[in-house]
Amino acid sequence: MRLVLIGVILYIAVTVYAVIDCSTSSSRDLRGISKGAWIPVIILLPVIGAVLWFLFGRPVVLPQSKRSNAPDDDPQFLRNLETWRSQQSREAALRKREEELKAREERHGKDDDGGDTGGSNRPATGH
């Protein structure tokens, strides 16, 4: 009697786990039949349905080291790239403004050295 009770509890636990695992899996990643077909198979075929799910239906999860880590798939890389680009753009704009300011100062400096006395434009009188 005790063995039957343990078997029933184990069956229920495995079946519930398999149904939850199937229902939370992405439909496009499933192997074999559709998600709508896997759930009845798991429930209606005692133990065999859950075993079939784990062997043939469950999505294959690759270890992290085997997954493709293309830079354009990494959101953090893209954020860092955008930050770097905007920083480069600000630095280029700042350099351009500094060059313009320096050129303007040089032009004004030449104008001031060109004999402008800084006085009014009235002719000088001989008093």
C-alpha cells in the first residue's frame, strides 16, 4: 500500500512538472508536436507521456558557452556603443567650437593690432 501511494505521488509530481514545463516553454522552440498536443499526451499517457516530453518535446537548451554571443545581440554592448558614439560626437563638436573660437580670437587680435586706437571716429582737432 505504501509503495502504491509513493508511486501515485511521484506520478502526479512528474506529470505536474512536465505540464508546467511544457506550458511555459516557447512554442517555436518545441520539438516534435505542438504544445497543444503535448499537454494531452503528458496527461493521458501515465509516466510515458512525461518521459516522452522530456526526451523528445522539451526545447534543447545549449550551455551558455555554446550560444552565439554576437555583439549586436547583446543589449549592454549596444547601449555602450551608443554612449561611445554620442560621446565621440560631443567631443568632435567641442573640438570644432574650440577651433572656431580660436580662429575668431586670432581675427579679432589682428584687427586690434592694426592701428585701431580705440577712440572715437571724430577727427582730431588741434587745440
